[in-house]
Amino acid sequence: MPLRHLILTGFAAIWLASGAAAQPQPNDRPARAEVWDLKLGTPADRLPDQFTDYACGTNGGPPSIPLTGWREFRRCRPDAAGLREVYFRYDDELEYWAKANDLPTEIERYSGTKVYDFPVVLSALFDEAGTLAGLRIVSDPRDTTRSRDEAYALRNFLTARFGRDGWNCTDLPPAEGEEPVGRTFIKQDCNKTLDGPSRAVMQTRYFRKKGQYQFDPQSSKETKGQFESTVHFELTLVK
């Protein structure tokens, strides 16, 4: 049996034996690697290899060419800035462990690939030297575990993480045919220079695009999902 399985089985056995399985203490919880464990400036061969489903990324879209890990980043085509994008997901082994042991809090904690409980598509960006030069976080409309209507709110948690002050934001006007969702229209581009030095860039969208309606113009029935609600965030090194 792989070492990871032995460790997880051991956690379960200890909790069950102690009668604490239903209410584990915070310090007893096993941890899994998250996007914030990836530090900019780290060589590819020194990054934690505790993720899964590595592949070439598509700027927040579905994965393309499968990879065995970070070191295969050169198989991905460089973008306009010369960076190669590697898509990855969180390891779901702890989620299955929590389900097997009927731990509702842990199931929610370890389910899916999320940032602040928002489903996301994650990518690491590598320069030609093989250094982690950026991280990309894009809200994932394909994950139905949370309402897509709320996706734009991820920006509030990201601005809080990197400090609410000092952001340079531009509110863009609606293009032809774009309408608010209810009374809310958000089409905002923001950036901020951070220590490191690094730079955060974030785009937030919440509106109806041309041809999207709350009520179908033919049937007058209320539509579902006809709106844009996204956050596209990048953290990159400044050279």
C-alpha cells in the first residue's frame, strides 16, 4: 500500500479509536497542498509535487496536453510573454478519505479545487529558465458545487489577501448589448504592485452579454445561467 494511503488510514484509525472522528480538532486535521504553497521564484524541480492532473493550460480553460509534473513545462507552448502554463488540480485523496469516514466538515473542506470555497481553474506559469514566474486563478463555471452567480465575489477575498488598499482599478463601460444582472453591472480591471517584487492583475465581470436575457423574449420564461460572472486573477514576478 502506498505511504500516503497508510498515513491517511492511520489518521482514520486514531480518530475512530479515540471517539473523535465525528468532531476532529483543527490541529488534528491532515493538510493538503494549496496554490498558496507555490512560491514565486522557485525552480520547477523544487516545487511541492502534491497536486494532480498536470497538463498544459489554456488560460483558464480545460487542460490540454497531459504532463507528469512541473518538470515537463517545456512541452507547453509559451504565451505572448514567453511564459508556459501548467494546469493542475488539488489532490482529491483527502476528500475520499473524509467521505469514507463520514466527516461532513472535512468533506466540504477537501472537496474539489477551490480558493476561498470558490471553484477555480489553477495554473502555474514558468519562464524559460524553469522558474515559477506566475500563478493564475480563474473562476470555474463548470463546477456546480457553488452557484456561478456568486463567482464574481471571489475578488473580495483576493483583494483582502493582498491588501485592500493600493489597487488601481478601472470600471469599464458596457459594450453594445451588455446589461446589468438585476441592478448590478461589474466590468472592472485592477492591478497592484506588491513586495517581492510581484504584480497582481485581476479582471472581474458580472453582467449579461449581448443576446443574454433574464426572461426569454419568445416564451417570457425566466432563463437560467444567461450572465457572465467571472474572476481572472494573475500574480506574476516583476523583473
